Amino acid sequence: MQTPVDLAQQLTRWGFGQALPSLVFTSRARNGDLQGQVVKRTTRSQDLPLDLFDQIRAAGPFAVEKIAHTTARLDVVREVLASPDVAVGQFTPDQSPFVRAASWAARSAPVGPITPPSLLAVEPPDHTRMRKLVTRVFTVRAVERLRGRTEQIAGELLDEMERRRRAGQPVDLIESYAAPLPVTVICEILGVPQRHQADVLRFGNLAAPSLDFGLPLRRFRQVEGALREFEQWLTEHIERLRREPGDDLFSQLVAARDDDGQPLTDVELRSTAGLVLAAGFETTVNLIGNATALLDQHREQREALLAGDAQWSVAVDEALRHDPPVLLTARTTIRDTEIAGVPIRRNRPIVTLLAAANRDPEVFTDPDRFDVHRDNAADHISFSSGRHYCLGAALARMEGDVALRALRERYPGLRVDHERARRRNTRILRGYAALPVVLEP
Ligand code: HEM
């Protein structure tokens, strides 16, 4: 039962975390801030605002505006993300009333994918310790071992799609393939027993929007409710895995010890599982959908892939570069510093536009062209960079490779119904809500 204090704290969290940023961006966009306009434009249509990216890049290493320093240059984005002088989240060392209210409200917050102690919300030394342990389990070899199982899952989903095709039923690629594939793989990584998979899918679906911002209050409350339910389920799940470890990666993480013999705490384990689940729900699905739509628009490139004249792994990277699942990330300076030769004061937000850096003409020739033959496609920054570089990058690449290849091998003539395709209305996450396809063997 939610007490009046819990409710007040939840409303404060929503105000500071969702409503306020939305208001700030809207008002700054109205005042001509480029960064505010980027967020507004991408929310409305999800078409990348390439003209704004060019304007920001033309302003120098950073476009310096009221809200933030914003960068669209790949070298500068890398420098920001590697800097020891920046941190994830907001850094406000003084005890202003704002900070005091925010920490009061955080007391009753559920563990979420972007709140501490999530890897995405902590910095060294905690981040280093946690990340080292998670990396020990999440190795490239461990991911490669999942390839066979991923192929099997893709095959089963395609069989089901074929059944629908034969029955004359419409097929939405997101619902039938792009979403269930990564989610099933994540459930296996987390060692979710078959009988609990439907529950976990429900938590994931409800909680996943927590990776974005600007949620309406009702949705925010739903998200927090699902996070709480998931946390409760995880508490029991971790107990179960301690008693009877499986051969899944999460069982290994539960048992892992650092050099001092210390395991991850229960809340760190729950938070890591939550982040992995949310990432599985919200990002790889977009990669598969965005790449399918792009390949649909480029017949010769599709044919080159099917004929073996181009590599699927390059196509995956090129899709990640051209239409990235994550628009941007942000940091705050924790001391006065200088980045890319620009002095920046302490406590200043820096927005790194990943999607814009991927179109940096200094790095990518003819950057707006989608080209599966591009020899430096993998130089994109869609998985971020520096100490928060995506831990799931190898997994996402493997899943993208398997999913795209299996789909096109089964249906070389597949066509996307672009008229009826619908982009999502999220701000930072970019992908399709629906991608109706016509299946032709
Ligand atoms: C195409 C798919 C994916 C994309 C585009 C993507 C993108 C990203 C980005 C941009 C970040 C860093 C954000 C920042 O620097 O602020 C990140 C971090 C992370 N991602 Fe992914 N991700 C994907 C798939 C996955 C998957 C499948 C997993 C699950 C294993 C995953 C797990 C993580 C984790 C745990 C972090 C936090 C790392 C840290 O802070 O140290 N990601 N991802």
C-alpha cells in the first residue's frame, strides 16, 4: 500500500526526472536552442534532424547553449566519454533545496536501470568494481556460445511467421520477430525458468520505458510499479540461483567474486539484471527493425549480402551507424576542466549526440549514404565509448547478424509496408513500434 509520503516522493521523482526535463527542452527549443530543437524534432518524427546536427558541428567542438554544451563531432564525443572529469547523472555537490528534495524523493524509488547502483548511473570506484565482475562473466566467448541457441530461436520465430503467412494473417516484424528474439535470449542469460518467462516479459514490457525520459505521470507510475514487481521477483530468483545454480550467465554472476573475494551485493545484482533486461527489450529490437527497414530500401545491397559479396556483420554496424537505437547520452562535469581545448566549468551538462557523431564527415565519407560495403562502419559510436561502453555490444552484434541473415535467407523477397510502418514516440530510444511486412519466400 502506498502511503501519502510514498506518493509525495513518487510525484517529486516524476517532477524532477520526467516533467521538468521535458519542460526545459520545450522552452529551450522555443528559444532557439539547438539541443532543445533536436529533442523536440526527434520526438515528433524520429527522422534524424541532419540540418541541426550540421549546425551544431559547425559551431565548433561544442555548441554552447543555455542547457548544455552539445557536441556532434565523433572525436569530441570520445574525448568527453573518456574524461575523468565528467560523470553520469547530475552532479550537484552543494546541498541546495533541489538536491535535498531529490534525495528525499529517491528514498522510496525502486531499483531501476538508470538509477544507482546501476552501472549506467555509477562512477569509479564502484563502477570499476562492478563492471570488472560483470565483464568476467559476459565475455565475448560466452556470447559466441549463445549463437547456436539464438539461431534456433530465430528459426522457431520464423516458423511461426510462416504459419501466419500461410493462414493469410498480417505479420508485424517487430511483434513477431525483432522483439521476441532478443528478449528470449536475455531470459536465457538471466536463467529465467520457462514457467516464469511470461511474467518477466510483462515486467520488461512495462518497465522498459524507464530508459527514456518525459513519461506522462500515469506511465511513470506503471513503470515504477513494474520495476518493484520485478525487484521482488528477482530477490526470489537470486535466492533460487544461489541454491541451485544453472549454466546461465546470471548464475555465474551471482557466484562471482572480485580479487578481494567480494561478490556483488543483492541490490547490485538486481540492478544489473534489470539493466540487462531493459537493454534487451529496448535496444536490440530497434537494431533489427531499423536494419530491416534500411535493407528494404536498398535492393542492390540486400542482394550483395545474399550473394555473399558483402558481410552481414558490416551491414549490422552500418545500420547501427546510420539509424542508431540510442540518439544521445549525457554527462556532467564534476570539476572545472578543458575538453577538446574548450574550458568548461564544474557542474555543466554535456550532451553527446551519438547519432550526429555517426554522421561526422571527418570520419565517414559521404556520411548520409547507407553502405554495407563501408570499410569503417564499425567506427560508429552507437554503443557509446569509454568506461560506460555498452557491455552488451558483442551480444547485440551477434543477435543482429543472426536475425538479419536468417530473416533474409528465409524470405529473400520480404517487403516492408512503409506506408503502415510506425516509429516509436520515445525521445532517446529510436526504432519502430510497428513494421508490417509482406513475406515472400
Ligand atoms: C543494439 C543494441 C544496443 C545498443 C545500441 C546499446 C547502447 C548502449 C549505450 C549507448 C550505452 C552507454 C550509455 C552511456 O554511455 O551513457 C550502453 C550501456 C550498456 N549496455 Fe547497451 N546497447 C545495446 C544492447 C545491449 C544489450 C543486449 C545488453 C545486455 C547485455 C546491454 C547492456 C548494457 C549495459 C550493462 C550497459 C552499461 C555499461 C556501463 O555503464 O558500464 N546493451 N548500451
